[in-house]
Amino acid sequence: MTMQAILFDLDGVLYNSEEPIDGAADAVGWVQSKGIPHLFVTNTTSRGRTALLEKLHRLGIRAERHQIVPPCVAAAEWLKARVDRKAAVWLFGIISS
């Protein structure tokens, strides 16, 4: 069975607070070298995608902004795929760039 894709959680899996998890950057690098599709997911709402991207880079993890999926992005994508385009949906919160 081949690996279809991987979702990497951020806090507690790739890092704890500001400390990298041993081997995390190497594991992500291996996945990238094998061309395995992957995203970085989080339930963090206190930092935007740009701040999370900068943190990953500081910790030696290569990532692109579009690969980071915080809750607001996941909710927006889910709604786009499932809600009738004519329906009005109100989301309260901040969607950061």
C-alpha cells in the first residue's frame, strides 16, 4: 500500500510551543523528497497562516502558505464544497492572511 497523503498536525507533533520535536523536520523533509502530498493542519486560532509559516521556517521545516490549514480555512473550504451557492452563510471570526 502506498502513502496517499499525510496531514501533519503542528503543535505537539512538529513542535511544542517554540521548541521543535526531535526528528520532525527530517520526517517532513523525507515526505517532501518522496513527493507525498501533505498539508499542515492546526486548531490554532491565535496565529494566522503567515505567522505559522514563519515559525515552520524558523524550525527548519519547508512549507508553503497554501499548505497550512487552520480552522477558518478548513471551515471555508468545507462550506464551499457543500453549501448551495445561493445560501447565505455568516462566519464570525478573523480570517488572517
